[in-house]
Amino acid sequence: MTDAKTPTLVAVMGHGVVPSDTRVLTAFDFGATRGDGCFDACRILVTPQGKRVDHFDAHLKRFGESMRGLEFPVNLNAWKTLIIDAVKAWDYPGEAILKMIMTRGPEYGHQQIPTGFVTIVPMPEASFRLRKGVSAITLNRGYLSLGFADSPWLLGGVKTISYAVNMAARREAVRRGADDVVFVSADGCLLEGPTCGLIFAMGDQLWTTPLEDTGILRSITVEAILKEAEAGGVSVSRALFTIDDLPKLEGFWMVSAVRGVLPVLKVNDQPVPHNPELTSKLAVAGGFDPIT
């Protein structure tokens, strides 16, 4: 199940935990040939005190929402059992990334049966470095901020496996000497990162981007942080911010279920206000260690 050099784990729907080099997809699987599938990801923490999967039920629920958006059959009980078995078999200490993946299955054959599997891999070292602060560039996503209002076929809010654009954006950031990307709409609004949601601090409040008509994926970790903040008496809301708003902020964070709460220190080489104490509070609220 795990390799001594690079520990990895694979579990397949209907088979359970299998050797990591097991072939899961055929050459004709719609996930490979068309990107027709969805996934979700969450963080596992393994310590001497035990194992923890962050916000497991919320991630599983969102995975179900993505499956419904793609008109896949949904059996969350079967997925829960498969994931629990995978986590039990994972004993590598520290942080790891768990992904649950479903595709439409092979294009050819008597029956089109979806392909479902789970993977677990250790957290990349780069993720820990980024928690101390990131530089970002903005890239135009090519549609208006409310461009999904009348276009449900664009699959707004569905976490599909079609991430080629997201990965291309990340490579463009590296080419420009930055760590990550903030997507902006054609009308100049800050939307989300390729693999993260956004949190803004302004006017003694915490804000994040609106959902639905923007097509933005609901961030489980952003919601957990805002819920914790609201319980502590902090006002939270949703609004669209622009690049021009950045100098007025008290803080700006890219928030990921696996990478954590990343304070944005620069956008397009321009400094962004940073509050280290608030960053640590948000990290703890999201289930991560305080930033030091």
C-alpha cells in the first residue's frame, strides 16, 4: 500500500485498498479522454495521538454535489466506507492529501460504469513554505463576474477534474516569478485562485467572494474559518473586490483545504497589507497550526 521511498496509497470503489501501482483507468475512460469527472480533496493529519481528516463530512457532501452536477450516480455511504478504509491503511506521519475522484467511466463497452477511486500522498514541502506568505499575479479568466447566472451548463461550483487551465495559470505565475494566481473577471473583480478560495479583511470584517452567479467553487475551509470568526463576534460577509481595493485591505489570504491559509504579500509586484496576528488566528480557525 505504501512505498518505502515515496509513500502513496490507492483505494478503488468495489475493491478497497489496492497496491499503489494498480491500473485504475482504461485508455478509453472519459476522465482521461474528455476530463469528464469530478473530485474533492482534504487534508489528513497523522500524529502520535491519532489521525484526523479535516472537515471530512463537508468535503464528502461537496463531492456529492459535484457528482450530482455531472449527473453521476451518488452513493456517499459507499464513498465514506472506502475513504475510512483508506485512512486506516495510511500510517505515514505528518500531513497528507486525500483525493476522492470519480469519472464517467470507459466510453466503450456494454455498460458505462463510473470509475471511482481514492488517493493519499504526503503533503509537498512547498506547501509549508507558502504558509508564510505568497506573491501572486492576476490573470483574466475571460468572463464577467456574474457570467454564470444564466449558464448552468458551465458547471459553476462543480469541482471537475478539468484543471488544465488552472495548471496553465500556475505555470504562468512561475514564469513571472510569482507563487500563485488570483483569477479576475472580465470586469475586474477578484474571483478565486486555481486551487483556493479568497478571504479579505477590511473595516473590522472578514469577506469572501459570492458564489452562485460567479461560478466559484464553495470553499469548505473558507466557510469553516468564517463560521469560527462569526462565533467569536466578527462580522462576515460576501462581496466582490477589485485590484484597486487591495491597498485598502487589512489582509488578504488564499485559503486551501490542503495548503492552508496563505497570506498574500504581493499582487502584481505591489505590496498588500499583512496582519501576521490575524493570519495565525485564521490558520487556527481553519484547523492548521498558527503561522510563526
